[in-house]
Amino acid sequence: MNALILDGALPGDNAVPTVAHHLQQALMKAGWNAAVIALRAQKIAYCLGCFDCWTKSPGVCKIDDDGRRVTAAMLASDLVVYLTPLTFGGYSSELKKALDRSICLVSPFFTRIDGEVHHQPRYDRYPALLGVGVSAAPDDGQAAIFARLIERNALNLHAPAHGAVIIRADDSATTIEQAL
């Protein structure tokens, strides 16, 4: 089983990469083949919103940079972990930029899911999704927003399973492993 951890740490953030390391170790201990991509070290341009990845080159962004590699790695995984410092209950700009570029994983056509309109899947198989938010202090409001964001993204990306957990920036490796 392959897991991909998308490390959305911002420059100068040492807590999120530390959590990424502990998370990778915990996954490997549980039998996963776990890789970490530090997004801030990748060359990923912002999505142009041109929709070429939907129409002209289905599934492939026209921007030839590390965003293509990250998106391909997501699809090749059984589990994708969105690891991010919490920003008002949402994703860091580094993670959001990479996720915007993964829009090519779904079709431009629509379907109804539980009475809502969503994009149809482009592929037969999608990874499960785990959101791990790193917070400096407990905040129930941010935790609820983050859990809902992960739930909605999992629905949009046709993830077969999903979950969300909040880790404190100063949690120990043992606490991180127990939270997972």
C-alpha cells in the first residue's frame, strides 16, 4: 500500500515537517510504503484556470512543472495525506496551490451525488484521503471547519474513505501516532 504525504508547510515552519516525519514513520510501521513531498521545495505554478487539463490534454496540466509529478503521485497512491498548518481551518497556500493543480483528476462533466452536483470521476480508482491539520493551540472552530473541508474534498475527489485529525505543533511522536 502506497501513501503520499503532501507537506504543506510554509517557509520557516518547522512543526509541520516534524509531523510529516513522525507521520511517515507511523505509516511505515503500519506496513505502508510512505513518501513525503515537501511542497514548498517544489516548483509548482498557480493554476491558470484554462481548463486545458479537462479538454485539450485530459488529465494533464499544460504547465510542465512539479505540479504534474505531484498530481500523478496522488493518483498512484492508495492514501493521500493533506498535511498543513491550519489557516482559519483551511489549507496553507502551498497545499492549496498543489490541490488547485489536481483538478485534472476529475472530469469536466457532472453527476449527482446525494442530490448534489459534482464532477464525474475521470479514473476508475482514487486514493483515500486523510487531512492532518497542525495547530499551535486547540481551536474547536478551526477543527470543525477543517474536518468539513476534508469531507467535501473527499466527496469531490471520489475518495473511497476519508478522515481528519488535528495535531498540536508541540505533540510528541507517540501522541501523533495515537492520533492517527
